[in-house]
Amino acid sequence: MNSEGKVKGDLVLIVVLLLIGVGAFVYNQVVLPKRAPGNKVLIEIEGKVVRELDMARDAAPIRFETEHGYNIVEIRDGQVRVSDADCPDQICVHTGWRRHVGQVIVCMPHYFVVRIMGDEGALDELDGFTY
């Protein structure tokens, strides 16, 4: 049994995982802060905008009911989050605080989207283009 090959493979795997981790850290600390902070939040339920909120003003938690369940949105210090929901996976709650233009918080079981917008209502930079 050749254990020397396994050690080299393990070392390569560790180095690759460390590089991915460092890349993710640099992206979160360097690239994201350069994005413009949002100034308004659009709340969408089943693809329709149901409310527009100002990110500059702190808001008490607001409960949004859908036929699938509820989500509670909170705005504080120019950031927004879903603080509570009754969906089974809680991904929207675990997403945490968001503040940059283009970021979204999504609750798929409730067809609920929190979208951060800027001055023009669009992204500062083009994400992609499709014909």
C-alpha cells in the first residue's frame, strides 16, 4: 500500500482549500466593501413589489404574511435582514445583514425576496448580459 501518494494528495487538497478560503476572505473584505451601499429596500412577494423601505431610517421589525408563511424584516444602521421566518430551512434568516446594492435575501418556500437598490434603482455595475 502506497501511503506516500496519499500524503501528497492530502497536501494538495489542503493547499487548494486554504487558497479557496483566503480568496473568499479577500473577496468579502476587499471587493464587497467597494460596492455602493444601498439606500432603499424592495420587498417582493411572488414577484410583485409589495413595499419599498428607506435604509437610512431604522425600522421596527415588519412582519410580511404570505399564503405560505411569514417573514420578519428589520432595518438598522443602514443594513437589512430577515430576523425571523417560519420556513423549514431558515436560509433567509441565516443570510444575516446585507447593505450593498445588488444584494438580495431570498426565502424560496415563501416566494419572498428582499432586494437592495441604489439611487437609480439598478446595480452599480453590470452583472451579466443576455440576448
